[in-house]
Amino acid sequence: MEVYNYTILEEECDIDVNEKTAVEHITISSEQCHLLHQKLLHCFNEAIQNNYTHGELFVLIKGSTPRLNRYTAYGGFNTYTKNYGELDDNNGDRQRKCTTIIPGREIPFLLEDGGITELKPFVDFVRNYSGNKMKIEWIDILRQSSSGTNGGRESLFSWHQDHESNRSNVRLTIIFLLTPTKTSMQVHGHDIMEYSGAGSGVAFMSKLFHRSVYAEDGTMKIAFFVSYKKNVTRNKPSILPGTIVKANVAKSSSSKRKIMNLVVLESSKTTPPKKVRTAPIGKNRPSWKWEVAASRCTPVPYLYKDGMYYTVEDDGEENDPGEEA
């Protein structure tokens, strides 16, 4: 197993690896863990019954008729080599059979009646833990075993970070133990953490180096990887009326385009913003107007004087329509 020394870790993490507030022990009901574990075992078995052979998680939501049935089979990953399995040609195949990846966008489907409704308390916990300011990007289900029996060594990982590869936007990792088995992990700079039983868990910054230490046969964990939500402003004008913008516009389809300073007259209230209505600024404002894409507008400093709008450089004089583009 490759072991990073403290200096390298400190440099690669770009954070204080001794920051204790970066790691927190958490708990959830052991009964909820039992219910989810049993449901997941059922879904893994259903995959086998439906001729899936690579450890898939099969979720079927039945409709009023068989034609309206909906199902999804969630597979695992098979290219993550920072694991404790033997690094032979079959490492990826074994890893795929003991890991499951669920994109966060699948949560509404899973929580439908007939899906994996037992997942809801965990989703609620994660969302509440982050103050509903973060988004669940991925869910991993790990079936672990240090002996490779009833689980895999390939889902036990050596020192790594969770914001690698296609998960570069994740910021928070939350892991729960679903089974009454003995298992442990370690976040670098912290003592080895022994899970205390079904329902125990840990939350930490995804960029912290951490590793699996041990897992008894039959261990199952569920991990949530969370990112910041994008700030989206809804039901507000995309660009406030009265704002001066610089845009590349033409009076008509046959006119040459000009880079002009315009004043926003009307603005769409849709999200994402689409169109804003504008007019040239200055005392001799023409009667015709432009409708331009808000994304092409760049706000610029302006003055409001004698009931008219001017760019700061105009200082109350008639606006120069600009250069031809």
C-alpha cells in the first residue's frame, strides 16, 4: 500500500490537515439502516433474477400495467485502482461487483412509491446537515470485506481524495454504516475511526485524504458526495431597467453591427434570462429600439441626469453610437 508522508499530504491537500472541525462523527437510526440494507439486498437479488451479472442494483417501479413499468439497473465503477484488491487483470471486474454508483439526479425516481423509499431518511439527513445549501451529486453503495468474502477488497480504498476525476465539484462526504459489522477508516491527521455499529457515520471535507482500514465480511456502507448549489435568482429581471449596457447590435438585419452603449428599458423575468429591450442613450434618442440577448450585454458605469441616461465618459453629452464591429 502506498503511504503518503505528512509533508506531501499537507502540500497536496492545501489545507491544515489537523483541522479538527473538518471531520465530525454522526449517527442515524439503526432501524432505518436495517430497513435500507434489507431493501438494497432485495434489489441486488432482483438484478440477478433479471439476468444482470455484474453486481447491479435493480430498481423496478411498477405501473398500472406491465407496459407502464419503469426500471433502472445501477452499476459500479471498475477503473479506480487505489484499492486493496490484487491489482491483476480482473481487479476492475471484481470492483464493479462490489460498488454501486447512483447519480444524485436519480433520487426523485428512487423515492417514488415502489422504489427505495427507505433511502429518504438518509437523503433528508444529508440535506439538513448541509443546511439545504448543498446538492447531492453522487451516492455510492460499497460492499466491503477485508477477506474478499461477502464483499470485496476492491471497495476498500487506500489514501485518496473524493473530489478527484469527474467529482471535482464535490465538497462534503457523508458515509453511513448500514450493517452491524466491524469496520474502520481514517482521515489523515486524525485517529483511526472505528464505526460503532449500524447507524454510525462520518462527515468530512471531500478534499481531505482518507483511507479504508478494515471491514468485516458483509459490511455495507452508503456514501453521499455533496456539492454547493448554484445560486439561481428567479422571478427577477435579468438586467434591471435603467442599467447601461454595452452590446453588439444592429438596427435591422441588413445594417452593420455596432458596439453601442444602450439603456435597458424592459427585462425578461424568466430564468435563465433571454431578452432585454434597450435603446441608445443620450438626449437625441431615436424612436426605434433593440431587443438583444441579455447574455450579450455588459453593464457599464452610467449617470442619470435631467431625466436621461448617459455613460460616465459621456458626462451628459449625446452618446457616440460606437465603432462598427
